[in-house]
Amino acid sequence: MIGHKELPDTSARVAQNTSEEINRTIRTQTDADLLRLEGCNKAELSERVEELSREWDVERVLQLNAGVIAGAGLLLGSRVDRRFLLLPAAVFSFLLQHALQGGCPPLPLFRRFGVRTAQEIERHRYAVKALRGDFEGLPQAGRASHVRRVRAVLNAVDT
């Protein structure tokens, strides 16, 4: 059995399997967007939060890619030539590799196209929420009941 210490951290595994140049480019694009948004009104910031909430992360893109290629391989394998059945086998091996190591052959291509991890998207989204002022009105620790403070924090995070 594989020990959990041998596997990369789930939240960092894609970035660890992406070139530093691409990681830096993705981070720079996020920073540039935040600089552009500084000074925007609440409606514009809210629109950007919604856009970021709908953005597909790299996991979702990989899953869609795998499903399309595996499905095409099965269809072509059953109707054209059995050798096309190698496509689903390759896809499943890529998914296994990605699940265990965080990398797989299509990953660099998707990352180069700017497809971000869920963590990168959430970092961007929370930064926009902070610009919008979502975290400024939170009750201070010790000045509100624990229940009221936690509800306020969760409300700020959930919106």
C-alpha cells in the first residue's frame, strides 16, 4: 500500500507538476486583474466574483477531456478498429497518474492555456471579495458572540 507521505499534497500537486514559468504567468495574470479591478464599483466586483465562481478548474477540464477521448475511443474501437480501444486505456492511465502524482501528459498543455487550479481561482475570488469590502464589516473577536461572528464570517465567505 502506498503511504500518504509519498503522495504530493492535494492542494499543491498540480502547481508542483507545472513549470515555474507557467505558474508565475498564471499568478501575474491574476495580480494584473486585481490591479485592474482596484477602484471598481461593487457591481463590477460582484460580476467578477460571479465569473470566477463559474470558471472551470484544471480538474474539471481534465475530466471532460478524459471523458471525450475515452468515449471516442470506445465508439471508434467498436465501429472502426479495435486498436482505438487503446485510447480509453491511455486515458485511464493518465487519470491514475494524475490522481496519484498530480501530473499527466495533457496537464502542461491546459496549464499553458491558463487553466487554473481550484485553489488559484479561489485565491483570486477571495481577493476580489476583499476589494469589494466583504471582510471589513466582520464583528471583532471578543466583541460579538461566537455564533454571531462565525455566521458573519461564513456569510462573507459564501457570498
